[in-house]
Amino acid sequence: DMIGTIAPRPIYLVGGGNPHPYFGSEAARINRFARSAGGNAQVWIIPEATHCDGPQQRPQEYAERLVNFFDQALLK
């Protein structure tokens, strides 16, 4: 309900594309959140990740992407 009120602050939504046994892939939910957030949202779906294991699946890329996002968001 609140994600649409965050604008114009940038949002980076990261989710797993690998289906979780109880609630499936996060991709549809993450994309819905991004649509609600508007143009200030960036999305990264990690295909082989399940909920919260993106850093284990792609540690270097995960770190680089987050640092880049925060650099852009905080250094404006």
C-alpha cells in the first residue's frame, strides 16, 4: 500500500526467479511493486535465486549492483 508514496526517492527491488516451494517465484510480485512505485523503481530478478539467496547465487554481481544503486541514489 505504501510503495507508491516513496517517490521520488529511488527504490531497488531484488527478487528471486526460482520458485519457492510455498509461494512460487517472486518475479510477479516484484514487478507489481515496481509498477506501483512508478518510474523511481529499478528491478533485478535473479533467475536462479530463491527468496533471499541472491547474494549466495551471485555474490560479486549482487555487491556491485547494490553499491552502484546506492552511489547513484545517495550522491545526487
